[in-house]
Amino acid sequence: MKSLVAPVMRSLFTLLLLLAPQIGFAGAADARLALERFLDGLDTFSAEFTQTLTDETDFILQEASGRFSLALPDRLRWELHAPFEQTIIADGRDLWMFDPELRQATVRPLAQALGSTPLALLTQPHRLDERFEVLDEPGHEGLVLVLVPRSRDADFTRVELEFTPEGDLRSLAFLDIFGQRTEIRLQTFQRNPVLPAGEFRLDLPPGTDIYRP
């Protein structure tokens, strides 16, 4: 069974940390404050992205593109378009992962599925301190906010958020337990867009196998 983490964060995200206000930063405390200001009044969000997966030697294993949308709290649509298709839906109650090539869908209760995945950053930002430790590490170019999962069952070891001097998020990097690094770069985004009806509903084609681990 495929991990819920790999396809998401090879795209993932946490991505609601992606629009800090246009201010200068000095460290993790300032970046955290910018995040809180960004979340103030945030109801919906949508973006297109590219992602690059590398191994521990920085060899490129995969490049992909996709889009995501979210409605706070607990609703997310995450789609990979190329080089393969995959859809992940958090509908407020369950977390669905659908592989159209295999015609397989996996569904788990949202509360159970989120605890050890970076999806929590996207769908439940109000629980960030409960699930992550925020570090301020020197030695990076620019401002990098590092988030470390508190759960020992997490499938990843850290998330890095890099901001530009102007206060924009430049990239999101995710390091999994196998030493593979996924870097996500935002292409376009909208804050509080009106999302289509059914955006967070997964319509499965006939014949799809559904697994409930």
C-alpha cells in the first residue's frame, strides 16, 4: 500500500505557510508571526506548483507538477498532473487517496490519518504547535523556518520553509525518513478564492477498488 505521505509531500502541503506578508525577517519568531498574520482571515486558498524529488546525494529522482486547494479547517484537494496522476482529498471527515492508473482508492478517518503526516500543516494549522516543534537554525542563506514533527510515528523528519528577503515564501522542502528530499515551488496562487461546488468531493469511476486500512 502506498504511503499517504510520499505523494502529498512530493507535491506537499503545507503550503498554507506559503504567503507571508511583505515584511523583513530576522528569525523563526518573525516568520512565525508572519504565518499567524497570514492565517488571520484565511478561509480558502488555491495554488499551482512544481516539485522536485532528490535522494541523499542530490540526484533528481522525479519532477512533477500539480495544483491544490484548501478550505480551513479540514478540507484539502491535492492533485498531481504530471508525470503521473494522483488525487488526495480531505473532505472534513475522511482522507482519500486515489490512483487512477491502478483504479485504487484508500480511505482513512481524517483524525487518524493526519497525525503523522505533513497534511496537518495544510488542514489544521491551529494545531501546529501540538504536532511540530519550530526551530531557528543558523547557517542558511536567507530565512529558513524548520518544523520538526513531535510524533515518533511520523514518516518525515523535517519541513523547511525558505523566505525571500521581501517576505515571500521561496520554497518548501520536505525530508522523509529515507533521506529523500522533496522541494515544492509555488507558481501561482489565490487567497480566499471562491472554489467550485464539490471541490472536496472525490467522484470515483465505476470499478474502483476501495481499501479501508
